Amino acid sequence: MKKISLLFAFAAIYSNSILTQAQDIDVPPGQVMRMVNCKITDDRFGFNDVVERARALEFDENAPNVIFFRRPIYASPEYHESWDMQIAAYYSSYTEMVDRRVASGDNSYGRLPISCSSPFVARNVLINPQGSQLEDQTAMLTRFCTLNQNASVRSAYNRIRTATENFAAAGNDTMTQMWTPGLGGPINADFDFVLAHVGPNRSELTERMDMLRNGFRPAPANNARAFSCERPSMWATSRVYQASN
């Protein structure tokens, strides 16, 4: 049940390449992403109703920078039995997250017909910052990944970055993220990171899936695989709030 309580989502990276290996670089600091799994407690409400009510809430300067609500489409049976949705709130840093949550308290979700799990936090590294802007409603794939022997998060990041660049060169600019555990969750998690792909819209994401199905191989074949991943889950994701810049 460890993976159920963390609930991440991702898409596969494969073994051959069409472009050369990207320069080996350090992993960027990324954002801080606070997540909770939730159950809708009022049978008069569905996921879309909860999203609509959440968008009507008042958000002040202590709100997260961005909030997404995620509904599982193809996830494990255990997750579907336990939870209806996941809430992800994004901050620029741990300091920003803690300061804002201390200042605002934890009452926002009390105004929604949901009951949520203990929170957990991940470091969210965006692989392709130039990726297309997301629509308010889109789709996401997530997958639990484990580093292979003698591999590092840095080597995994660089392999994923190369594959993402090769997808972009082939015309698909799906956003790719790498989530590493930060705070909370299982003490002894049996995965090292989550690989997430978020389409600017649903069609862009499913196009990526079909590119792989049709034989496209974006990752380099001339170096050892740094990690292995389990089968992906698919989510519908809705932007509830985004701070104006």
C-alpha cells in the first residue's frame, strides 16, 4: 500500500535514440509540491462539482502559487477504492510553503465536501521549462521509478532530459516532470522518484503515447539505463488556482 499512499503518476522512457546525448548537467532545484489524497464525502457532488466550488474560493497572498485537482482515470484498483482525487499545491521553496501555510492555517479544504489524507511533499523538477502552457483541464501520466545499481538521480535526470528533447524535436512538447520524495509519505518507500508527463491538452499527451506505441524510441541507446519504471497511471487534471505574475 506504500505506492497508494504516495500516489504519483508517470510515463515510460525507452532505450533507443534519434538524437545525440544531451550535455550532462546537475539537477535543478525545482519546485516544492504538497499533495493530499481525498475522498468526496457528499454523494451529491462529483469531481467537477468539487473543482467548481474550489475555484470559487477566495485566495489571498498566502495561497500556493498553483493548485491542481487530479482525478484518477486508470490507476490501481486500491487507489480507486480508497480515494476519489488528489490535490497538488505548488510553492517556490520549502520556506515559502511553511511560511504561507503557517500564516493561512489549514481551513481551506474544510469548505469543500472532501476528507483528505495526511499530506506529503515532493520536489518537482521540470525537465523542459520551454514546454507548452497547460490548458485548465488536461491529462497526466505518472509512473513509479527505481534507480538501477550505481545510477544516480542526476544520471536519470539527464537521460529523461535527452528523451524529452528528442520528443520535442519530433514535434511533441508534452511537459515532463521528475518528482523526488521530500517530506512525509512512507518511511521506507520502494521507489526513488516519480516520472510525470502532462500534456498542454489531452490530445498532446495521447499523441505521445501513440508515438511510443508506433515504435518511436526517444532515449539514448549508447549508455546504460539509469532506472526502470512500473506501468503508468492516467489522470484528469484541472487547474483550480494560479497566482497572477
